[in-house]
Amino acid sequence: MFELWGNYYVLAEQLEVPSIFGGDRPSYIVPQGYESDGASIPRIAWPLIGHPFMGKFMRAATVHDWLCEQSETYGQRAVADGVFVELLRRDGVKWWRRALMYLAVRAYAVCVWSWTRESNTTPLR
């Protein structure tokens, strides 16, 4: 499903995941060729959380990245984060690891994502 290209993976085929929360969206579709950097886990946390390209993380991270890129509102971003944590659960990631990863994406959404969307600028790296 994924092909390694340098420091990121490219979807070799379309990735379709049934809708997590129902509503008007029957499924989430990430197109073939989409580039993912895996789960955005700081290197210092790898011993605790795991490598960003760990198999159990890739589907959730890829769908999450895609949904975040498509999000235009804070509410849509919150749904993307909820989909992320639910896919981690379905893919067998332990509860404590899911909790840490969810807290990290929510903190990013509150502290960085919202600010960059409102000001339409890129945060300092």
C-alpha cells in the first residue's frame, strides 16, 4: 500500500476507510500518490511511542494528514483528530499510546493549527 520515497511514503493505491462517525460522509478516501511523513512523533519520543512509520500508525496517520489538509474549520480539524484516534484503536494501538498521540494532535490543533489558519501564515519551526 505504501512505497518509501526518501523520508516519506507515497500511497501506491487509493486508501478508503469507512466513515467513523457516520453523518453525510460514507467514507474517507485518500488518493493514490498522496505523500505522508507518517505519524509526526518527535525523535526524542520514539523509544516511548514508536517510530513514525510503524505499521500500526500508518493508516491512521495518513488519513489524519489528509483530513487535516482538507480541513477549513476548527471543527473539521477536531473531527480529523477523532478519526485519527479511532483508527489507532481499530488498528490495535495500545490505549496509553493512543492517548499520548491524541493529546499531541489536539495540542497542535489548539496551539499551532488554529493560529496558522486564522492568520494565514506559517508557524516558526
